[in-house]
Amino acid sequence: MKKVALFARVSTVDNQEYERQISDLTRVIKIDGYSENQIEIFAEKVSGYKKNEDRPELSRLFNMVEVNPSTFEAVYVTEVSRLGRNPRATKEIIERFCDYRIPIKILNPTLCTLNPDGTRNNFVAIMLSIAIEFSDIESKTMKTRMKSGKLQRAVEGKTGSNVKAFGYTKDENGKTIINQMIHFNGLTEADYVEQIFTMYQSGLGTHAIAKTLNQMGVPTKYHSVYENKIFKYKNTQTEQTANELKWSDVVIRQILVNPVYKGEPKIKIKDAVSEVIDGKKIILTPAEYTTTKVKIDQIISHQLFDECNELLKSKTNRNYLTTNEYLLKDIIRCGICGKKYLGKYTIKKDKVYKCTSYLPNNLPCGNRSINISLIESVIFDIVSNSESLIQNLDNPNDVLNQIKTELVIQEQQLKNEISELENKHKQAENLLKASTASKNPNFELYSKLEAEFQNEIDSINHRIKLLNKDILSKNITISNYDNESATKDVFFKAKTNRPELTSIFRQFIDKLVINKLDKDYIFVSIFFKIKGIVFKLPLKIFIYTTGIRIYGGRNEKKYMYLTAFNLANNPVYNKDSILMVDIEEIGLEFNHMIQDKLGFAKTYQMKTIEKENYIYINETDI
């Protein structure tokens, strides 16, 4: 039976379908006297600039022709650009079909590459040569315009995609804005974005975050936008509806690295260059992106975004559960190296916030650590004695909502840990059964595996204990919370509830930067924020660190500090929180502040913190 080939192609970039081409060509083929049974369809979604051998449907067509050149009487296409966009490759396609004496019949304009006697139509060859070159020019011009248009839209705060990044939507003018609509369980998409970054910062991995969101039932972006639309996985036969799509570690990572969340949308300025080698796609040169000058509303602070991306690069995550609640966790920065300070607490030894440059495999920067109770008490005292700060704290209800959100996530994490504990117990039981059922049991191997299971079980039990402790504290806070109470009352009531006080501190402190002044003092700059807006000028404080030492066998704690709003040598920090002015000049100015030129009378009096404003992690520190 005589057959003809119908060839259709659309570019994956254009996001088009080829059904219209198939419909138009089928109609013409039937007019030429063929039935549907005589039509073999070759349709592909691939760039017209791909190499001919990298185009599956084109390769299938040539393979059939090479086996039997008389398989097809003609090849039908809607226009020459459907064969390809690359002039040289497209001409090669036409020449190969001409060599097989198979005419290519083009619908628009109506042309045929061979004469009725099977010879080449030279006039059509010339026309197609010109058309192919124009097709290439048209495609490149279109791409240039599209890139220019995308860049312009991005500059205006708009994006070309119908689906905005999770947490964002568009207004009536197409501008990207934060999505304020409730997404799930009373929270917006932006709220979940904040939780994703916070969970990763605290040490939870991308896989664990995705698992938590899935088990909580939080819908993905595609679920919200497309609902029951069916999606096909590339190069597979797998299909899923949008509401079946789940969170994955890949999606979480894409969110963590997307600068749109810190208000800097990115746009591609150069496509990736790839090549298929041994059947595998190899990226020779990655795509290049740039961020736009015009910003959009940010969901995440620059500091939190950069910190999470540093963790991604280093591929190191701390344990997200710690035995002690550190009020200033993740917000103290080193003014020498820019690294974070971490809390380190042991009953008989260290009770300090310490620069992470002192961790193994790092180069110590030389900055001072600071006693946990001292620095936390100083912050509490400063805020408790500042009416203006307390009055400008966020609405107490915002603190309550934050605590409720953290509670929901921790309750899900607790379920995950309990489920994992049950699995470990079952595995241990199965190991015991297998060992006792064996005729020649390997007791040494069994003992080793049993010990490993027990260590994992102990570790999970420890995490469950910590989660239960945090969940209990948050539930007590919520049950005792008075929505009508003044912010100041909320602040003072939280003094003995460290999880609640941590949430409050995060409401108005963006970061603290620490620099060693001398053996007795450290210099701290506190950057406050009100409703998410960070003050450019920090509050400067000098803290007396020697006062916490033990004298004469007695623990005579004396917490002292001096507040300075303006200095002649005002501190300046770069984007990494590294102090850019000479700390010795600040030290000299401080010495002049606390004593006169003769060294007798103090010009400024260090403030001594009253004991009722002391903050402790553990009662044994009192």
C-alpha cells in the first residue's frame, strides 16, 4: 500500500502543540487522494537548531527510508521551517530526500522539491534556499525580541511565566507581588516560604523539609494553579494530575537558591550549551543569569537567603534540635570574619556564644566568645528599659501566629520521628528473628548491628524528647496568651519562657555584630528592625565581660554595659557584617568616654543590670 509521511515539529521553547499542523496536512493529503491509513505521522517537540541526529522523529523517518526508499511517496510539511531552522542542516535534509527521489511537499507556500518526472526542481531549490535563510533570520530576530521583552518585563517587576514563584502572584498590571491569599491551614504561600528557609537554616535538610510539608498536606504551587490538569513526565509514559504533585528535595532546593525571595528576580541572558555524548546530555557551558535592577517585595532577608545558600554550598547542616534554647541563635555575626556565632553550653565548662571559625577544619579568626547569660541579659535589659522599642514591637498577635506556625511544623516532625522509631524497632526485631532462626548465627555481626540500631533508637528518642519539650512550651504559651495584653506585658511574661522569648527577639532584632575590644570589653552593634524594616544605624554597646568571673571563690556576677548612640568613629560594615573601620580607634574613643584625660573621673557611667533582668538557660546558672 502506498504511504506518505506527515512531518510536524514545534519548538519546546515556544510551548506550542503540533495538532494544528497535523490537522492541516491531513486535510491536504486527503485532497491529494490518500486515506488516513496511508498516512504515517512523525511529530516532535524539539528545537529546529538541534543536530539532525539528535531529533528522534526525524531520525526514525530517515531510518525507515534508508531500509526501503520506496516506503513513502512523499513527505508533507506545513512550511520549510518545520524541517529545521539551521540553514545548513535543513538543506541537508532536503538533499537527502531528493537523493532518495522522495518529494517534499510544502503547504505554505505551495511548493514541491521534485518535478513530476522525479528530477530536482531547481527553481523551488532556489526559493527554499532563500526561505531557509529568512527563516533563520526570523527565528534569531524573534529570540532577540523575546529576550529584550523578557528583560524589559523583568525590569518592570514582571515575569513572562504564567506560574509565579511560590509565594508570589501578579497584580492587574502583570507586576510580581507577594501572594496575600490564604494557601493552607490559615497561612499564605509567603508564610511557608519563610518556614522553608527557617527550617533549612536551623539544620533540617531539603528532603526532611519536603517530607514535612507533604505529611502536613501543604499543596504545591502547581496543585493550587492547575488542580486536575494532567502532566506528563519528560521522556517517560508517567502521568500525574497537578493535585497529585508532591514536594520534593529538588523543589525545596530551587526555592532556597531563587533570589526572587530576597527581592531580586533573575532572568536568563544566555542559554546553556549542551551536547549529547554517548546518549547522555552533557552541559558544556551552563546558562547565565542576571538579577534585575528594579526590585520586588522580598519575602526573605538578604542575610537569611545568603546564609542558607552558604549552607547549601558547604552541604553541612547542623542538628535542628538542640538541648538548649539559644535566644540569639543565628543572629549573632562575627565582625572580623563575618561568620555566625553558635551557642555552646555545658554545665561545667563552656556557656558561650562562639564564632564558628573555631570549629574543626576552620581557621580561627581571633574574635572573642561571650557568655550566653551576659549577652542575653544585656539585650533583655536594653529592651525592657526602652519604652520606644517596646511600643514599636510588632503586634503581639504576630508573635502568637508565629508560635502557632512553628508548633504545627514541630508536631509533624514529632510524628515523623515516632514513625521512624517504630521502623527501627521493627528492624531490630527482624534482625533478632533472623539471627535466632539461623543454623549458624554470626553473633559478632549481630552484636555490631544491634549496637548500631540501639544508637539510632537512642538518637531518635533524644530528638523526640526535645520536640516534646518545645511543643509543651509552645502550648503553654498559647494557652496563657492574652490577645488584649499590652506588648510590654507580653515581653516581660516571656522572660522565663525561652521559646517564646526567642520568637519575640526575632521580631525586632535583625542581627548583632561582635568585635573584641580588649581583654575586658567587647563592642556590639545591634541592628533593630520594626515590622521587617531594618534600621541602617545600629545601637552601639560596650559590654564588660570580666564581671562574670569568679572572685575569691564566690560567683560575684556583675553584668555591666554602656550604650552609645553616636560615635566619632561610627562602625561601618560590609555586606558580610565585617567591620570596615579600625576597632582600635573605637577602643580609644571608648576609653575617653569612661574616664577623663587624667584617668581619674569617669565621664560616662557603665550601667549595671539589676538581677531581675538576668536571663539564664538553666537554673544551675543562677
